[in-house]
Amino acid sequence: MSETSTTGEFQSFRGACAQEFEEIHRKLDRLDEAIRGNGRPGITVRLDRLEQDAKRQGKLLWLIVGAGITAATSGFVAWITG
């Protein structure tokens, strides 16, 4: 009688674990899809695009600052030389 109840408890525990593992597997699949994208831009691609945009904005800022300094210097030299 003890063996039968132990087997029943084991089967019950095994079923509960199987359900938990299936749920965990579904969640991992959703996370993997979010990261990789599965036909859509995933987190990895979106992050890479953001990093590329940040680099472009940094270069554009330095271009604008350089152009401003050049214009100011040219104006100053033209003012001095009259």
C-alpha cells in the first residue's frame, strides 16, 4: 500500500513538473523571439540601429561645431583685416 501511494505521488509530482517545464519552455521561446526577431527586427537589431544612430549624431555634432568654429574664425579674420 505504501508503494502505491508513493507511485501516485511521484506521478502527480512528475505531471506538475512537466507542466512547469512546458511553461518555462514557452517563456524561453518568447524571449528568444524577442531577442532574435523571428522575421521582425529583434532587440539585437534594434539596439544595433540605435548605436549606429548615436554614432552618426556624434559625427554630425562635431561637423556642426567645426563649421561654426570655422565660420567664426573666418568672420574674425575678415573683421580684423578689414
